[in-house]
Amino acid sequence: MASAMAAARLRFFSIGRGRCTPSPQLLRGFCTATDQSVGEAVPESVDLAPTTTITTTTEKGAERKGRRRPAGSAPLQETICHMMAKRAWTTRLQNSIRSICPSFDEELVLAVVRGAREPDHALHFFRWVEKTGFRHSAGTYGEMVRLLARHRMLNHARCLILEDMPKRGLAPDEKMLAALIEGYGLAGIPQEAVKIFRRMPELGVARGVRSYEAFFKAILRSGRAMMAKRYFNQMLREGVEPTIFTFNTLIWGFCLCRRMATAARFFSAAKDRGVSPDAVTYNTLLGGWVRCGKLGDAQKVFEEMAQAGLAPNSISYSLLIKGCVVAGELEAALQLYAKMGDKGIRPTEQTYAALLPGLCVEPGRLGEAKRLLDEMAERRIPLRGAASAVLRLISGLCEAGRSDEALQVLQTAEEGLQARPMLAHCDVLIKSLCAEGRQARAADLARQIVERGLILDPRSSGSILTGDNGDGGSSSSSSTSPPSSSSLGLSPGAYIPVIEHLCGNGSTKEAEALFRHLMKRGADDGAAFSALIRGHSAEGAPEAATDMLSIAGRRGIAVEGGALAALAESFLRQGDPAAAKTSLDAMMERGELPSAELFRGVMAALFEDGRVQTASRLMRSMVEKGVKENQDLVQRVLEALLSRGHVEEALGRIRMLRLSGCAPDMDGLLLALCDKRKTIPAASAAEFALDEDCDVAVSTLDRVLDALTADGKTMRAYALLCKLKSKGGLMANQKGCHALVKTLVEQGKTDEADRLYRLVFGKPRPADPCC
């Protein structure tokens, strides 16, 4: 079975030099009724050469040489281009192409190169197709070079001309080199354009008018006017006669360089050489004078154009209108606009783009500008060149307090002109609405911006196309310089009021979504962070607020103290006093002073949670910041520290309080410790009070001595009593002193008993301790 199929394949194709040719017997079976005569006209004995082709007439271009496609299928070149666009360039793809097209001719290769969706696809195919047996010609190289030059793949184009073609014995022509020179000019690499132009004689290519025009365009884009003049003279010496396109290119370049005197001389030189200027020439010179602000000279060119028998077109009127608007002669611009209508010349996008800015500058003409925009919408004229004018119109209406009309302008631009809203437009509108107290409407507009993805979309998040038509053109009715773009977004003056409004109305998550989009574009305003932290805190989401605080910290942005206070209060409501203290610490690190109530709330929560030492540290911070309230809570913290055995820390806090003028109630502390039978901390506190000359009642000290004695801490009682007497203190409770002496004697500490008795009573201890 397999051998039979192989034999059938051999009968179907006769192989010749890598090209597969159908046999005449099988051609008859594939011919349609209209083609049957063609199939029968070929005798079976005729040996078809590899270059022999059979074509049908059922559809123009349906079949190429030696290849047929089923009725209703796409042309072969479209199929190959589609395959290259959908799949990576691999050996498998190459085999797939070979399976549908075993051989290639120049017509097919040119069609694939022209139809490739990406220049990379065309280049892969161009290099690979040689491996199938196809030999490139100067025509295929020329098409590939022009394609690569258009897409700024200039190194590839240069290699094809200077390296590949010589290896194959092919010589470049002027069209190829002109395309490469023009590509270098468009890419802003004039020095390479100069090198290629100078090498043309070495490559055996005579420089003609086409290459000179490409060269002039390349160097004049970078302002090399003097070089263009020198090479123009060389062009004349070489006998290359300039055409109107040559003069248009030179005049365009000189106008671009603002060398209007030179442009005017070349304009006159064209007429002197018998080259009649056309509409492009006049429009180019007219645009140059407008660009330089010479309205009088522009008007002369406009009048001369009519005298030369060339009726000014819409480009001429648009350029002159632009010149009038720039010069502040708005009435003259409106007269020109009306004259266009009288002559039946329909305004174009450039006309509106020139006239609108002038109307938007004067508050009294904003209505006319709006009507002009409505006219554009009715005529479905694209907005591109008028986008900056629309921004001025919206700004003017907002400044006049007519924000509703400004919103209508934005809607007209979007719906009538199919123009994507720019963030600059929305920025002005949002700020105006907020200034009028209409934060809810501003928030709705901001919500639409987020939902439609306008913030991160480069088509709408920045570029306002200016559309400068002042350069005229060299090969068409007008030429525009590339539009400039600036990265514009919502300013803080627009998004901060919206964020504050959303956060204040329970929509903090929505506000955060807006701000996160803006952060991706570089927004880092502290007021927005503060509003979000306050909003999340008020809505009971302190964790989300902490996330925003962390982001602000990483970016080195300071947030407001009120936001941190709100965060601390939110943590308190959530029952997390430790996190609340962290917020207070952050406030103080930023130089903010928490209120006494906030200090009290956090300290009380920490105290109730058993975090006495943490509460003590916060108390120290409070006192150091000069907050002297909350002394009752301070007393409780000190008592808890002493009760838990943190004596040194407690005594340090007491010393600090005394130095700050907030001395605690030592009597209350000592009595409370005695009541809790915390005799050792009480003794330490009493000794501290004596050393620091604190105001402590004698009865309080007697109470401490009694507690020590009752608890068997006779030596601590002895030491305290000795210190008391050394400080000149008096014992109010003589019975307690006798009891202590008796206890010392009973414990065999007679020396201490004798010393204490003599110290207290001023005489030797009698033999009977009961005396």
C-alpha cells in the first residue's frame, strides 16, 4: 500500500531543480470546465521544463506559476503571511510553508515581503527563501531594503546593500540607497546618511535627483542648512537638474531651521531656473513665515500664490489663520475662516486646530469656540490636532464657572469626534468641580477614569497632540512635524480632594484604587496617604491603613499626625493597644504631639492588657513631650511597676516625674504597697523618698516600718529606720520602735538593737528590752 502511494506521488510530480511541476495527465483532472481546453492542448509526450507554468482564468491572481489553490481560498502570499504572523519562526514553520509552496518565484517573494505584518517576518522569510533554491534579484533586495528602512531597521538594510548583494554579484540602485539615506534621516542619524551618500560613487551608483532629495531631507532634519547649500551647488556642478520636489524639500528644510531668508532665495531660484512653484511650495514657505511669527511676509506669500494662478487651498488658509491667531489678530483669522466658506473650501482638522486656541483665550468667545467644536462633531472631523485647543476650551469654561458646559465639551469630543478623553481634560474638570463644592460629581468622573483604565493607558494618560502644520510639505500637499507629547496626569489639586471626599464618605477602598493607579505614574502626595489612612481607620480597617503607612515610609513621604492619631484610635477600637502605641511612636518620630486623651487611651489599654512596662515607656514619652495630664493613670502605672518588682524602672520614672514638675503621690504609693504586702518594694520606695527628700508623711513611714516588721523583714526595717534618723526624721510610733528593738534582740542582733535604740532614744539600751 505504501509503495503504491509513493508511486502515485512520483507520477504526480516531476522534479526539476528543486521545483515541483504537475504532470500534464493530472492537470486535466484539476482543470475546470473553462480550463479543460488548456489541459487538452498539452500533448502527453511534451516534456515540461522546470520553468514551464500553467495558469487559469477563473480568478485574477488566484494561481501563481506552477501552483494552484482551491476555489474560495486565500491567495498563497496571504496564507504564508498569516502563518508567519501566528507562529514563531522555526524549522517547523518553514516546513509548513514548503508543504503548501514547494517552489518560489520573484512575484510570490515580492508579494510575501510586501504583505508581511511585521518587518521581522519579512526579513526571516527573505533570508530563508534562498535555502529553497530561489535566487534573489535586485528587485527583491530593493523591496526588502525599502521595507527595513521604513521601519528603522537600518543596520539590516545596510548589511543587505553593502555585504549581501556584492556576495551575490548584484549591484544596488539609486532607489535602494535613497531609501536607506532617508531612513537614517528619519532616525535622527544624519552622519550615517552622509556616509552612504558619499559612498555612492564607490558602489557604482550615480547620484541622481532622487538620492539628492533624500540626502537633503536627511541633513536638514538635523539643521545642517549650510551643508545642504554646498551639496546643492555640487548637484548643479554634476549636472543633476533639480525638480520642483527638490526645491520643495530644500525650502521645507530651511523653514524647519528658521532660515527664512535662505528659503526665500531658493524660492526665487526655482522660478529663475524655470521651475514653477506649486501649491506645496507656496504652502511650505507660508508655513515657515508663520512659524517664525512673520505674519506680514506670510500674507505676501498668500497673495502671491493667488496671483500665480494657484488658488489657496485649505492648507493655505489654515496656516494663515494660525499665523493670525498667534499674532493676536483674531478678527482677521475669523474673516479668513468666513472667506473659506464663501469660496466653498471646507475647513479641515488643521483649520479648526488653528482657530480654536484663539477663541478659547478670550472669555467672551468661549461660546463661539464651543459652537465650532460642535461643528467639528457634526462633520466627524478627528480631534487630533485640536486636542490642546479643547483643553484650553475646557479650562476657559471652568475658569468662568461653567463646569457643566465643560463637561458637555468633553462629552462632545468623545462621542462626536470619537476622541479618547485625556487626563489633562479630566484634571481641569475635577479641580473645577471640587472648587465649586461638587466633590461627588468630581468623584464620579474620577471613578470613570479608573474603570476605563485611562490613567495607565499611554494613549490617554498623557499625550496632547499639538499638530504643527507650519512646515508645509515636500512631496504632498502638507507636511506636519511629529506631534510632541508630554506625560500629563491628574495633578494633586485634582485627585486629593476626590480622595478626601471618598474617604470621608465610606468609600476608602475606591479612593485607594484610584491612588494606586496614580502611584504607578509616580504620584506620592502625603495628603493623599493621610486621607487614605484616616479613611481606613474610620472604617475599622487599620491593617489597610498600616499598608498605606508602610508604602509612604518606603517612599520617604511624611503623613499627617492626625492620620496616625486616627490609626491609633482605630487599633484601640480593635483591641490592639500595642499597634496603637506603634502609631503613637510614629507620630512622635515625625515631630507630632499626640493629645493627652490619646496618650491616656493607649496607656490605659496597655495597662488593662497587662503590658505595664510598655505603658511605662509610653508614660515616659508623654512626660518628655511635656504632657502633664493623666497623673492618676501615672500613679497606677508606678504602683503596678513596684508591685511587679520593677523597682529600678519605677524609681527612674519617679525621678523623671519629679524633674518634670509632676511629682507623684509617694504617700499613696507607699500605703498601697503596704496594703498589698509588697514590703520590699515599699521599703525601696521609702528609702528613695528619703534620699530624694520627697515629701512623705512620718505616719506613712511608720506604716512601712510596721509592715516590714510584721513581715519579718527586720533588717530592712532597721536600715530604713536608721536612714530616717540620719535624715533628721522623727518617729511618731515609739511602740513600733521598741517592738523592732525587741525583735532584733530576739534574733541575736544585739549590736544593731543597741545602735538603733541609742539612735532613736538618745541613750543606751537598758538590759531589759521591755523598759
